[in-house]
Amino acid sequence: MTRVTVTREELYEQVWKTPLLRLALQYGVSNVALGKTCRRLNIPTPGRGYWARLAAGEKLKRPPLPKASPQQAWVRLEQDPAVKPIEVTAAAPEVTVPTTLEDAHLVVGKLASLLAKASFDQHQRLTVAGGCVAVTVEVHKRALLVLDGFCQALEDRGHTVQLVSSDPKQLRLVAKVNDETVAFSVSERLERTEHKQTDDERDRAARGHTAGIPKYDYWPGGRLRLDILESRLARSMWSDTDSRPLDRILGQAIIGIEATAEERRRARIDEKQRLEAETQRRAEAEQQRQRQAEEQAREAALAREKEKLNQYKRLLARDVDRLAARWAQARQVREFVEAYEAALPEDKRDDVAKRWLEAVHKYAVRLDPLSEVAEIALEIEPKGEALHAALADMQELKRRVQKEQQ
């Protein structure tokens, strides 16, 4: 995000020179966000109809900028460098509404054919499937003329207008602005009057059964309106008024179409960035999890290795005790044999005694670990595979000794 610092006085001058919607597009923010910023800074903004009246030649006064508190001296507006604002002019484009349907836009010609076969809705308006056009017979021609001028003006701005449908019963009238599709509709406004209850409805109401009794009656009043569908903009509807027909404000609706497309593009970019950030966050979380798992595995392996080493050292200590006991026993046997041989009379030194003494000497040699002195010393702290092999040897020796002792 790029932050642009704007003083309160600068923003005040800008909102009275450029419509809020266009100014928001130039800053790369939403018009709703910019409006909130102006209210927070106590900056007065033009009301509805100001720019149309100004374009009509009226001389209008703007309210002065109230004094600001120290916290209202300036504001930072965040611009997304990935968002390229659409080019907007200070005034809405002029739209010429034709007087005949000769050489009408292809979409308008299609809508004229559909209206000729359309059925009436509950308010006696001819309604094209999906509701993109809903007008009475009396105003349907004017509606087509207004649409023709609007479609031609959109295409003059480099956009396209299409009738699209994924369902034959749900036609949508859309303007394609760059890669964004904006649906809109033209209809005859419904006026309302308080519903006059019938005798039956009055009886039902008196009994407390008001369900199904309407509060108002609606009827088409001959005024056309153009709506941008599924728009989050502050303004998405333009209509005939007593002082100004829809024909004169179609340029504002075009700006609204472009602004809606731009906001959708930004929303799509924001969503893409959100998904990318979420994907990145999940990837980093997974990497962190893997690092923690690897660290835990390493610590567990080290703990197992340490336990094996401790087990090996315990076995090694027992083996030293065993060797020392064997050495002491062998020494005792030798001393006994020497004493026995010294005490044996010469006349008793026959072949039996000699063979016995020889066997006992050999037993003392086998018993004495010093007879194989080079094999006694073992590695105190073997590591890795050497530890596993040494531990296995010690465990095997332990089992053999236990078996011999049984």
C-alpha cells in the first residue's frame, strides 16, 4: 500500500471540484471510505443533485470549511499500487438519446423483439425474462430509445453491452468494462398509494387476520429508472424526476457503471491478495509445523540415543564388575592350585594328579580375563551405528552370561 498525505484544506477543495465518486477513483479508494474520511474531518461535501445543477448552469455556493481540531489537520489515504484508477473527467459524458430506433444498437434491437413477445407482470409492465427491462406499453418505446443512447455511449467509452444468460428465463443486460461485467436494468418506476381495503379485508382486519393485506398499492407512473445491480456504491439508481428526465443524467449512470467495475476489480484484487496471503500464511504455518516436528524428532532421537548410551554404560559397568570377579576367582584358583601342588607329597604325584592339576591350570586361564587383555577395553561413548552395535554386543554378552549362570 502507498500512503498519500493530504491536508484537510486540500481535500476540501478537491471534493468541491471533483465529484466524490471520481475523486475516490483517482485516489484508489472507495467512495464510501472517502465519504467517511470527510465526515471524520468535518469536511462538508456536495449534496445529491449538486453536480447536475452545476452542469445546468446554476450558480451554487459551497459551505465554508469549519475550523478543525488539531487531530483533523491532515489525513493519510492508502493507495494500492496494484490498482490502476480508471481515467475520469470532471464531468459525466454527454449522452445523446436518439429520436428513432433506426440503426439501433444490436442489444436494443433484441430487447425490442423480446418486448413484443413479453408477458405482463402483476403491475401491467411488459417484462423481459430476468427483469432487465420492465415497462408499460405506453413508455416502452422511450425506454428503448434511452437504452439505445446509453448503450451507444458506453461503447463510445470503449465498453461493450451484451445480453447474457445461463438460463433462457434469466436474461441479464450487462456492460463489460475491461474484464469486469456489470449488470444493469431499465424499468418503469412503481409509485405507491395507501391500500384501500375491501370489505372482506376490513372484516379480516377487524378479526385480527391482517396477513396478506397489503399496506400500499403499487402502480407504474410513467417514470423510467436505471439501476446498477449488485452494486455497493452509495448511488446505483438514476430516475426521472419532475425537474430532470433520465435522459439528462445518463452520463452519471455511465460513471456509476465504470465505478462499479473498478470497485469490483479492486475487490477481486483484494480477494486475490487475501487468498495469496492466506495461502502464504498456511504455507509458513506448515513450514513452522514441519520445523517443530523435525526439531521434536531430533530431540526424541537424541533422547533415545542418550538412553541407549546410558544403558550401554550400565552394561559396561556390570561387565567390568563381572571381569573383576572372574579375575579374582582366577587368582584364587591359581593360589589354590599352587598351595595344593606344594602340599602334595611326591609319592602322590601320579598321572591322575598331574592331569587334574593341568586341567585346573587351564580352567584358571579360561577364567582369567587377563588372558585376553587386548579385548577388555571398550569404547566408553560410542556414537551412531557404533553405539547400536556395541549395545547389541553387550546385551548378547549379558544373555550368554545369564545362561551360563543358570
